[in-house]
Amino acid sequence: MKKKLFGFCAALCMLMMLVFPVYAAAEDAPFNESEIPFRTMVTDNADLLTDAEEKELAAKAWDLTRTYNCAVYIVTLPSLEGMEAWEVTEYLWTEYHMGYGEDQSGVMLMLSMEYRDYDIAAHGYGNVAFTDYGKEVMAERFLPELGDDNWYAGLSIYLDCCGEFLELAAEGTPFDVGSDSDPLFEAGISLVASLVIAFIVTVRLEAQMKTAKMQKAAQAYIDQQGLVLSVQRDHYTHTTRSERYDPPKKSDGGTTVNDDGFSHSSGKF
Amino acid sequence: MATGITTYQCPACTGPLHFVGESGKLECDYCGKAYDVAEIEKLYSEKEAASVEAQAKADAARERENAAAQEMGMSWDAQEVAGMKNYNCPSCGAELICDATTAATSCPYCGNPTIVPGQFTGGLKPELVIPFRLDKQAAIKALKNYYRGKKLLPKSFKDQNHIEEIQGVYVPFWLCDCEVDGSIHYHATNTSTWREGDYVVTQTKHYEVDRSGQIGFRQVPVDASTKMPDAHMDAIEPYDYSDLRPFSSAYLPGFLADKYDVNQQESLPRIQSRAENSAEMEMRNTVQGYSTVTATSKNLNFSHSGMKYALMPVWMLSTKWKDQNFLFAMNGQTGKLVGDLPIDNGKRVAWFVGTAIVSLLLQLAFWWW
């Protein structure tokens, strides 16, 4: 069944091998085409793209792949056929020897149309370039377009993000928690916090200058017995419950990698 | 018109006696002899009674003189007369004009400490007194120490301000035994929060809490003199009541003393407010184990079982700087000193800006690290 499902992938793979020229020169090591057995960068089994769109996206993905020695894939499927999204991406990656080099470095965006599931899976060097937070941000950027069925626009954003994150990783600073913070906004927050701290310090210093104050209570004069309670009743009445939407954010950064060397970010579009 | 007043004179040399807080005795400035309060009290009890009688006669005579002067159109107005009394200094004979509430003072001409008879007799006699324990030098030292560590104090204040006046004053206080009973109703909640997927769930348990009870207070002090600023008198509390002694005018020489001019009834609202606030705080302290507690209704009843008239030792220090007067009060027993100091606006701005800059740099360094 799985072979039937992905038979088209293999065929397209052979086609793409003929279509794309071989490029050399990556950032750190020369790109070696033989290091990437599966070169079908865009596999549109769900038929979401026109041929021209598919070719354009595939060219862009291939360009990223050879520039950064990290395979960038897009796969669309009609259905997950009862599997979880992450199970499907791991199956494809392993079954079709996806990724670049010995450690099968790469990233894949998989879309399944049946229940509109997506999964971003990374492997090898892809786990370095695409952190958990990076994958979340990437999804936040392309999901609005995919939600509106703007497939080409959404997938283009995905490739743009891949380019941006791979470039940052190549520079030694992978996109992670804090990478997308606005320095001006942070400086503004710091300024406000500093003014509040300065105000508190000044008010405390001023309070030292005025010590003649009326007493509001008489704690020092309570007799030895103290408070004698005649009634002490605590009565439970009811419980209320409220919910607030707050998707979890990773505050410590990094990438969570499973035993098979994959990291994922899944959801619905 | 002027009448006699009492001075405590040394039985050995007739020099004026002063009460000295450190020794707790009356000491002679001239021959240096010291006497127990009880000893001098016994010696002067008869003399004091005679002075009171003389004072009563003098007051009557003065009233007659005033009436005559009024007929001749030469009198002071009634308010002025009501607020003043005059005496002759037994040491130098000078005529002293005092406030009607003054009970102990000293002659501005010869410095002789004097007790005004009749001010502390009968129903006006205080029941208790806490004698001075700290002297004038201790008050001056405490004021200098008070300036230390005040970052906003103008630099010139310490050097240029001068102590205009320093007076040890026995301030009249009412000490009130009272009780507050009643009930307070609270609404309390306990909140727990956890995450369910992409949702933060908050569960709040609500409780109705009732507390009823009573709480007693012993000898809550409230100053009974309109001359004394209430904030200063409140702020130098508390006094150590273990030093309370039965009143004797023998503790007064060397200090000023006033009789009360705020009566018990007028003092009660301040005591009631403090006692009720304390009762609320104590009841609130028994409501524990909740995230939030809000008092929704309360019913408190205040009652008092008695008030005692007492004199408390206070050093009043007045300083002047740039034509402004600054008043300080020090507890003559414990040494606690309070008072408002001037603020250097330049220093205030410098501290604000400096703190803001340092704080900002630390935060930016943290972000950039």
C-alpha cells in the first residue's frame, strides 16, 4: 500500500534527476550530487500546484539544497492513510533515502489534504538549522496562506524560511528563541522597566526624608490574650473554570531530536 | 497681678534643682547634690499646696482686674486673656507670661526651672509619668545621626542649618484601655492553573469565610495637646511602659510641661480608628491558605473601659535653614527621632536619572550577553 502511495515519488525522482543540472560548491564543503540519492525536491501527489509552479518551487529548493548541502523537500499527499503525520515523513525519509550526505541532512514539509495535516521534519544538519522554535515560526508564517488554499504562496514562504534559516545556521547562529526579537521593542521595554525601577528607588529615598507619620493601627498595644475568635467558619461554595488559548513556546531554544534522529513540528492548516 | 510659682530648691544651698533622666534624681546645678524624687516630693508637698491656694486667689484677683480694665476700655480681648497666665519668677522676680496650659517652664531671664501651681492638681493631675531617660546632648547627637544616610538631603543643610530651639517637654497623653468586638465576612478563592494542550486552564474554588471575635488593647496612647503635631507624636511611639511611674511634679524641673487641652472624648476617634484597624488586621491574619481574600462586610464595635492621663517625655528640636523651619521630635525615653527633612531637587533628579541609566545598561548587557 505504501509502495502504491509513493510510487509516483520514485518516478518523479528519476525525472528530476534528468531535469536539474548539477551544481557544485556549498558553504563549507563542495556540493556532491552523489551524496543526495533522492533529488525530487517537490512531490505534489495531492496535485495542488500547476506544473510551472511545481518546477519553480523545485528549482528554488534544489538551489537551497546545493548551496547549503542540506536537502529541502516539499511533499503533498491526498491522505496519511491512517498514519500520523510524523510517521509518514519519517517513513518517506527512510524509505526513499532522502537527505544529503551520510547523515541524511535535510528538511521536509509534508501536507496531507484529507484532514489538512502538516508536518515539518528535519534530520541531520537540518536539526541544527531548523530548531523547534524555528519550525514553529516557519509554520506561523506559511499557515495563513495554506489555510486560504494559496498553496504556491504558502510553499514559497516555506522555501524563503528555509533559505533564511539555512543562511543563519551557516553563519553559526541558527534561528532560535530570541532570534526574531525586535531590538527596538526590547530596548523600549528595558527603558520603561528602568524608569519604573528609578521611580521606586527615588520614592523610597524620599520616604526616608519624611518620617513624621500618623499611626494607622495599634498593634503594639494588643493585650496578652490577643484576638479571641468566637466564630471561625470557612465554607466552600462553588468552583469556576476558565480556559485561555496559549500555544506553548519554547523558552530555552534548541531542537528536540527523537531516537531516529528526526525533529518535528506538526499541526493543521 | 503676677503671682507666685514653685521652684524646687536645693535644701543645702537653695540653688535650683533639675530632674536628671540618667540618674533618675533631682540634682543641684550649684552644689551638685542629688536627691531622690520621693525625698523632694515630701519636702515640697506642703509648699505646693500653699502655692495652689495662692494661685487660686491670684486668679480671682486677676479676674477682678480684668473686669475693671474692661469697664475702662483698656482690656485685652477675651480670647487673649483666656489663653494666657502670668507669674513672677521666684528667683529673679521677672514677670512671666505663659500659655494657659503651661505646667512647667523655665524663666527666660535667669533660667530658673519653675512649676506652675494648680495645673496638675485635682482632676487635672496626671496619674502617670514616664521620666526623661535621655538628655539634651543625646537629642542633639540623635539629630546629627538622623541626617546620616539621607541621600536626598541638601549638602548645605547639615552645615548651614542651626538648632533654633531644643526643649524637653512632658507631653500630655491619654492612655486608653479599649476593646473591639465584631465580625468580618470575607470572600476567598483558591486558584490552580495548568495546561491542557494549547490551552491554559484556570480553576477557581470559591469560599465564604466568617470571623467573629474580640480583641483587647492596653494603654493605647494619644497625645492630648493641640500644641504638639499629631504625626510627630504618633511616629515616636512606642514607649516602654515598664518605666511608667505615679505622677510627681518632682520629675518636671528642667523641662517644659503642658496640661492637656484635648479631652478624652475628643481623643477617642483617633484611638477607635487605630484599634479597629488593628482588629481588622488580626482577623485577616486568621484567614490563611487562600490565593485571594476580600472583606465583603464588617461589623465592629468599639468600647473603652478607661483612660489614664499621663505625661510622656519628648525632646522637640527646631532647626532653621533658608528661612524654613524644620521640626523634629525625639522620644525622651527610647531615643526614636522623627521629622521631615528638606529634599534637594537636583539630587532627586540625579538619583532618578542615574538609577535609570544603570538599570538600563544592566538590562541591555543582559540581553546582549
